Amino acid sequence: MKILTTVKKVVDVELTIRVQAGAIVEDGLQYVINAWDENAVEAAVQLKENNNAETTLVSIGGGDNTDMIRKCYAMGIEKGIHVEDPALEKADSPVFARVLQKVFEKGDYDLVITGKQAQDTDSGQTGIMLAEYLGLPCVSNVIDIQVLDDQHIKVSRLGDAGTEIIELELPAVVTVTDSINEPRLPQMRGIMMAKKKPIDVMDLSALGISIDDADGAAPTSEIVEFMASKTREAGQKFEGDAAQITAQVVSLLVDEANVL
Amino acid sequence: MAKILVVADIKNDALKDSTTELLSKAGSIGAETAVVAIGSNIEALIPGLVNAGSDTQYVADDPALAIFSAGPYASCVADAAKQFEADQIWFSFSESGKAAAPRVAVQLEAACATEITDVAISGEHVEVIRPAIANKVMQRVRINAGQMVAVVRAGAFEAAEGITGTENVVTLSPPAVDVKAVVKELISDASGEIDLADADIVISVGRGVKDQTGVDLVKELAHDLKAGFGSSRAMVDGGFMAHNKQVGQTGKIVAPSLYMAIGISGAIQHLAGMNGSKVILAVNKDPEAPIFNVADYGIVGDLFEVVPILRAEIKKIRI
């Protein structure tokens, strides 16, 4: 089984994000692997260990992704592809999906595993669109993957009505959520070996795709501006005698907030 | 006049309020509205679809649609969108909507925008507002395609008063079954419990409740208040709460009138799932817990002491 995993470099959401004049202030930002993609990498590595799968990752855009890709190598991914091109700057989910489609078609993969969304956009579209472009079955929000045979996997998905158990014919695309696993920390031996591994860097022309209408890969949306989120102010905090302050808060919920 | 198709949000054979909220918003921006309802034995929902404020009701009613499967579900929506010649297709915020929207967008060659909190028509373009980066920023996004498929964030729109619709039912042909993704089983969520997404009050537990005893203590409070009972990630990972109870970016995004965070420190992913709540009450023994930065009311104290008092005080006023 050949697995393709996608990894995106995203802004670290734990840090303060400032907005000025419609744009995010770059100063002070740090970039990390998208957390849900780290779960996708871990899922792929577990399938390598338990089911002899071959693992390849692909990362699109992000500039210098060497450290992130090496980290994934250290976790156990065998091959890495980095698609980088100035034309990707305005890419939206359909464009990412079209680029992934080209990568997929060159590689004879059986299974694509992506994170359920990227933390920079929180869109959650790319993996599903990739499957739709390829005409492949797809399950999103997956919390478990079991290999049944060479042509089938069984996945569990968190849906609106409960946990759905779905049998998928390969090739297929799944998007995973963080409940699926706890990504491993790279060990020293893996880190050392990762340093020697090559990364296959290519631009869009090498993939045979351009970002325009001719390929059906033009962006369908653009971010006009960023705005600061409406932040909640810290309200009233009560300390002291539990009975007294709790009674006080309940009466505020009734009389001031009108929610009880 | 723009034409907006709203996908009916149906759970446990009932039409959810979000359907009315989306149709109200569509009506308020002067659109001609239609709704598409997908499921099995849903004929009884038709009056509700009309009353929710729709001018046309597309109905796909088939035993094969009893359990959600993204492929057939998306086909029904795309079919209705083509028949209605919709400019915009709006899904409620749900796992079904999030799974189907990108598929419908590809099938219609439309743009796709998820988690939108507002929509406006600006000149020739449709623009949407949506949060990104775990709600830390908002984006204004211009749609450069003729059609847009959107997933509307929970609580973004309000239901209008006194809306009415017109009954005009169009029956859709049942879609093909997805033979490459076969749903073998649905392990249903515990029935009879209050849905987090609908609840007017949501009470969630975090690491501070420690174990099953703590969970049960807070659950009694939730029961008293007929509140939805949620969880932070820690208690799900610990096996004390079910996956479907998790509030946060992974899990349910809620926006109730009152959210009570009991023993929850307030990790960014959790905050992103509940900071749209109208009023937030936090109980935590750590005065420095980040949850207090977003709480309207904070009680610094031992929850094992505070929760029983909270129950007793609330009982006094709720009899």
C-alpha cells in the first residue's frame, strides 16, 4: 500500500496574532506543522509499521519547509515532495486540491491521508475536493483506520448522529481529526537519519500545472483583508467564601445577564 | 434577485432551528429562497420547511438516505441547486455540511466558503466574513465565482419573527448509492440527551473534575438546568466523556446563551469552540487560568465545593 500524506506549514496558533491595516503583522510570528497534519503523518507511519505501507508526504508552499519535512522523516515518513512556486501565493483550497491531484496522479498511491483542516485557514476543504477531482471515495473527520485487505480499509468517522463505520474501496482519501492518535516525538536516531534524506522539490511547471483558468486551477476566492477578532473582555472574577460568591454570581446571572 | 438554497439541518427526524436562521438571513438580504431536505420518512417535516420561510421545498426522501453518506447527500444538494439555479447554497454548521459542501462546490464549479459568520453582496461580488487561525483573526473573503457554497457557523444568524413561506414541493429522484464508501454501521449517540448544538445552556467539564465522580456531580447540574453537557479534550482523552461531547475546534462549536466551564483551564482550541457564547461562567481553582480572560463571571474556587452550592442556589430561583 502506498500512502500520500499532506503537510502544511502554518502560523503557530498559540502565539498572539496581530492585525494592522488589513494584514497580519508578520513580526513575531512562528511557523509550525499543521497540528491535524501531524496526526495524518502519525496515522501513515502506523500503517507503515503495522501494514508495510510505503509513506510519502507532500507539502505545498510555505517557503523553506526543510525543518518541517525533516521532522516528519524523523517520525518515520520515507519520502518527501515539496511543491513551491511564487504562483501559489494566492492559492485557495481548490488550487491546493488541483496541485495535489497532479502529485497523486504521478505516484500511483492507494491512500491519501490529510489533516481535517489547516490551522491557518480553518477551511477543511482541500482533502475532500481532491477526492472529488479524482473521483475517489472520501471520508472526513476520521478517528480510526483499519486495513481490511489490499483493496479495502475500514474507517470510523465522527458524524452528526454518532460514529459511522465505513468501508472504503482503495484508492481513497481520508481526512483525520486529532482524536485518531497522539503523534510521536521524533527520537534521536530518526532525527540523525532524517538529516541525510533528500527532499524532492519541484515547481508547478515540473508538475505540469499552471494556476489559471485553462487548467481549471484558478482561485475562486481571495482574502480581501484580515480583521482583528472581536475579543471578549475578562468580566468579574470572584474570590473568597464559596457560598457567598456563588450566590452572588447566580443572582448576577439572573438579574444582570438575564440568562437563568 | 439572488437565489439562495438552504440545506435543511435534520437530526433525529427533527428540523433544527438553524434551518430557520439561515432562511431568515437569506430573506433579509432580499433573496428568493428554497430549502432542500434529505432523509428517510421526512414527509412530516414539510410544513416545518415551509414555515421556516422557504418559497420552494426540494425533498429527497428515500430509505437509502436514512443514514448520512456524504456522496449521495451532496448529489441531492447539487441536484436541487441546479433545478433552482441557485446563486448560493448554504449549509448549517454540522459534520454533514462540512463533509458535503466541498463536494457540492466541485460538482457545481462553485467557490466554497466554510465557517462564515456573515455574507454581503458588494458590487458584483459576494463577500463573506469568516474566522481563521482558531478565531484569532477574521477574514473578509471575496468570491470570484458565479456560485458559492457556504457553511454557516453556528449562531451566526438569528431567526426573524413572523416569517412565512409558500408551499411548493419538488420531489428529487433518489441518488445513486456510494458503492466505494459503504456505511456499514452507525453507532448512535446516546438518545434522549440534549443536543449541544441546540441547547440554550451548555455546561462543560474539564480536567479539574478529575474523574467519574466529578463528571457525575456536574452532570446533575446540567440535568437540573436541562443543559447540554459538554467536555474539554482532556476528559474525552481520559475516557470519561464521549467524543461527541467535545466542545472546541475539534468537535462541537457552540454558541448558547449561557456557557458554564467547570474545571476547564481554557486551551485555545477549546475557546475557539465556545467564545461565541452570549454569557460565559467559569469555575476554576486557578485564578490565573486563561478561561477567566473570556469569562463574564468567574468563580475562583474548588468546584467540588462550588457546584453543589450552584445547584442549590439555582434550585431556589427555578422552582
